[in-house]
Amino acid sequence: MSIYTKIGDKGQTMLQDNVLIPKHHPIIKALAVLDELNAHLGIIKSQLPSTQPAAEFEQIQKTIMAIMSIVSTASYKKSHNNVNFNDLFNEETKALESEIDKLNAMIPSINAFVTYGTCPQSANMDLARAVTRRAETYLSQAVEESDYAKGASSYINRLSDFLYIKARYIDFEYSVIQAVQEALKGTIDKAALPITLTQAKSLLEKIESKAKTLNLPIVAVCCNAAGNPIAVHVMDDALLVSYDAAIAKAYTAAALKMPTADLTGLVQPGQPFYGLEALGNGKILPIGGGVPLFDQSGRLIGAIGVSGGTAKQDHNLANMGRSNPSAS
């Protein structure tokens, strides 16, 4: 089958049901911008990090293609008299609204105009949003002309909102990552001697001994400068959740080179690391109980994480390791 028909040579184009209309018709303008929007979404989808599934944007693309199919069929309404066009994309619209609400709750309030281009991914998202707004304009004209696309108007409007908040979330994530990377500069000093298993055990035994006097069942972890656990002590009756929490506290203290008790204030709204714990995939825990370990030259060699008591109790127990001569 030939991909060219030559019908367009005369300034006309044929819809799916063989109806001829001029190329400047609002339906054709709407189809052209929807196609452009789909191409932009394809760029976004192709550039997603491997950790982010493409299914979300794949579904949006499929919905747009469904809208294009309806818009490009002049006889659609006549053959679907029982279809409520206003409700045709209700489920898809509600799905976008749900995602918008979720993302909006994860970022600081936006109280000023946004300058686009914080990072390539959000810039592409803002470009797609701008095209979506143009698509909405042409789609509204197509609706006036044919009434075939009413069900799509709300969806396209909400898609614009979704792409905007998605771009702002990406900007927020990028700013936090930049702040963390700045804090991580020089974290692992190759000149620093690594903490040994013997030293790690000695530290944890001291902490465990103190926890027993407090009748406090804890989990204590010692990790190296890269945040990888070297030794883990799990006391009898320690809570299951304490295991993951202790590892996360040790990792956090090593990654940011500061006690997690000090980090607690920095993740509050308006502070440099606000939202950090939401981006760490469970590895960042800004709650008292994690402390970094340094050698006598001040170089990071590891960290300790303790979980099982209050934040203050965990911090005090973990802090014991910093004064242990065997870790110096």
C-alpha cells in the first residue's frame, strides 16, 4: 500500500471514513498538534532513566492516539449515538488527577513564576506542556466544528497540568540531588585507611553492652565509607523494622558525613535538604541514630547506625563509637 495518495496536492485531506476536508480545517490543525505532542512525549519516554518505568507515558501516548482517532472520523458521532462524549476519557483524566495530587504533595509550594530549563528532563517536559496547551486550543476549535472531541477536552487540559507538576517535581528532585552531590564531594578519601571487621565488631560490642544496661533491644550497624555494611548486631527481641532503619542511618551518616540527628533539621521545609528522604528509595533516614566515623586526620572511614530506642537514645548509643580508640 502506498503511503502517499496525492490528495493533499490539492489542499485537501481525507479522514478515516473517507470524508474530504481542507487542510486548514480545525480538525486537521488539532490532529497536527496532537501528533506533535505525541512526538514530544516519545522523546521524554525515550530519555527516562532506567529506574523510571515508561508505562506511564506509554499510556498517555495511547490515549492521545485514541483522541486522534475520534477527531479524524467525521461519522464517529453518528455511528455512536449512545456514547457520552463528555465522559469518554473520564478514567484516564482521573488517573492524571491522582498523579498530579501525589506529585504536588511531594514538592514545596510554588509561589512564583518558574524559569524553565533547570535540567534537560524538566525542560523537555515543559516543552511538551506548551505543545499540550496549543493542542487544547486547536482541539476546542475542532469541538466547535464537529462535536466529536468533547470527551478529550478535559483530558488534554489535565495533561497540561500533569506535565507542569511533573516538570516541577523533576526540578525539585534535581535540586536535592545537586545539594547532596555538593555535600558528598570528597566523601571517600582514598588515603583514609578502611575500617576493619575487627574494629567494626569492637564498636558494635561496646554499643550492644551499653544497650543491655538500658534494657533496650537494638540493631547496630557499622558500615564503611561507601555506606556498605561491614558488621550488623541484632539483639534479641529487636524489632524487625530496626534492621532496615539501622542500615539506613549508617548509610545516611556516611553519605552526608554528618550525624543523622543534625540532618533532621535540614530536611524540613525551606531547608537545603528538604525532601531528601523521599528521593533516597529508603536509603536515606534523617532520624537520630547514625554517626560518621573519622580517622585521626579527619578523613571519613565509615559510620554507625543504631535503631531500637528513641531518636535520642539511638544517637547517644551510636555516638559512643566515635570516641572508641579502635576506630581512630
